[in-house]
Amino acid sequence: MNSRTVMYVALVGALGVLSACSRPQETPEPVRAVKIMTVGSSQLTAASEFAGEIRARTESRLGFRVPGKLLERKVETGQRVRAGQLLAQIDPQDLQLAVQAAQAAVASAQSQRDLALADFRRYEALRAQNFISSAELERRAATLAAAEAALTQARSQYAAQSNQAGYARLLATTAGVVTGVEAEPGQVLAAGQTVLRLAHDGPREAVFSVPEQWVKGFRPGMALMATVSSSGQTVKGQVREVAASADPVTRTFQIRLALPASMELPLGVTVNVQAPAIQAPTAQALKLPTTALWQQGEGTAVWLFDEAAMTVQPQPVQVQAVDGQEVVIASGLRAGQKVVVAGVHVLAPGQKVTVYNPPAQAVR
């Protein structure tokens, strides 16, 4: 290899090193076309639809009429029962002892009455022969009357104690479905304490709650439509009851919508009740389409359009509610500002943009 060739190779290598160390030219950020919307206030309307559930018109809380220890419970939640079926039983031992005591009291009172009756008859015979005075006979008659009253009292107490012993067995008052259990075997119950809840067979109702600003629009007898969420079945009912006072926790009013007796709907099914005749309260609100929002860290933001500089800048906002395909802005914007509503995910702070104008359609 001659010297000229060596110099040529060295020159080419040096040019390669210099080209590698040179800074690459930056590609300019493209000017993107975006859709712009001027923020303005509009009417915010509340939907006139309420979620509820199907319940029995009559639901009883069953409990024992006497205190005692629960020995057994023969039904579970969701089980169907018939009228007169045994549901639960408490320990009857003390009640049976009370019956025996009452029965002994009846026997004692019976003996006292029989003795008083025998004495009265003897003194009555003696009075007929004028062996005793009328006052003595009257005393015997009074003793007999007291004995008969004591016997009547003892018999009544025996009957009451017999009834008490019968109350140790809890029977279903009517056919229905057990919707809840509130006591377990071994638990000592007070008289009247709820053991289980029984939904009676028969008419069903849709029960739902409305806020206080809506309750005046409902009245008994009003016809409303309800849609079963699971099947889409539509049924017409009438308002049977409007709560007279608000729930102390939710501050809402419960409304019961009576459904036709022919509708055999399962208990607990969700329904949506429409109230088209009620005008919802309205208010002014700032609305934007959902396409204008983008995620900024853990918050939500929009792009504000600077018409003078033809650039965009991020603006954090707080969303209050969703109204269909739009969102209600609680804070961060004011009426008159211009916001990007399309192409928000490809923009950067300070980026140059152009306003997209859809091409005019040719008139035929």
C-alpha cells in the first residue's frame, strides 16, 4: 500500500468520526389541527328514574309471645313455608311446670267449692226447719259464692298457662317466604323478640326512595311504569303509600308502588321506576363533552386554546357529575374560554395548533 492510499483511508476515517460526533437536527413539532369549543353554561336536568326493589306487600316479624331459650329453628332464609308450619321452638319446661301448678290450683279450688256447697245445702235444710237464722244461711251462701269465684279464677289461670305453654312453638301465620333470620339455637329470647321475617304470599310492590325535593310530585293513586332490570319486562303500578317523614340517615322518602296481583315477580328483584310526569329541578352548569378530558397525574385536565398565540396550555378541572355524553365541570373553567374537544391525547404544553374547520359540503 503506497502513502497516497494510506492518507486517503485516514481522511475517510476522520470524516466518519466527525460526522458521528455532530448533533442531529431536531425534527420540528408538527402543527396539529384541533376542534375548539367555547365554554358556556347550559341547563342541567336530573333524570326522573329511580331504582327500587320488589318486596311483599305484607312482611311480618315473627317472635315468641313468651320468653325462653331457643331450642331449634327449622327454617332458613329463602325457604318457602305453609300456614301452620312449625318454624321454631323454645324450651317448654318452665311453661309446663306452670301449667301443672295451675292445674293443682284448679283442683284445690274445686274441693273448696264442693265443701262450701255441701255446707250451704245442710244449712238450707236447717233453715227450712227453723233451726237456724236467716243470717246464718246468708253467711253460708256468701262462702259458697266466694268458693265458686275462686274456682272460676283458678280455671282461667289454668287456661292462660295452657296457652302460654302452646306459645313455646312458633308457627307460620300464613304461607310465604322466609326473608331473614335473626336468632340462633341456644339464644335466650325476650317475649316479642324477632326470630325471623316472613314475606306473605300475595301482591308485590316496588319500593324505592326519592329525595325531598321530589317527594311532593308523588301522591297515592298515581300511575307509574316500572322496568325489571334483569328481564326488561315493563309493568304498570299505582302509588300506594308515600312516607310521611324522611329516613333519618339518608334523608329520603320511601314510596311503595303497588303492582298487579298477576305479576309473579321474585322478591328482591331490581326495578327502575319512571316518573315522567314530574319535572326535575334545573340549574345552570358548565358542560363539556367527555372527549375534552384527559388524565393529568391523578387529576383531570383540559387544553385551553390561546387564540392570539395559536397554542394550547393544560388546565386542571374538577368534574362534578356526568350527564349523558357530557360532564359537568365543578371548577377550573369559566364561561367564554375556548377548549380543545378533539385530539387532546396528542398535544403538548405550548404546542402550535390550527383550528379544524370541516370542509363545506357541495350543494347539488
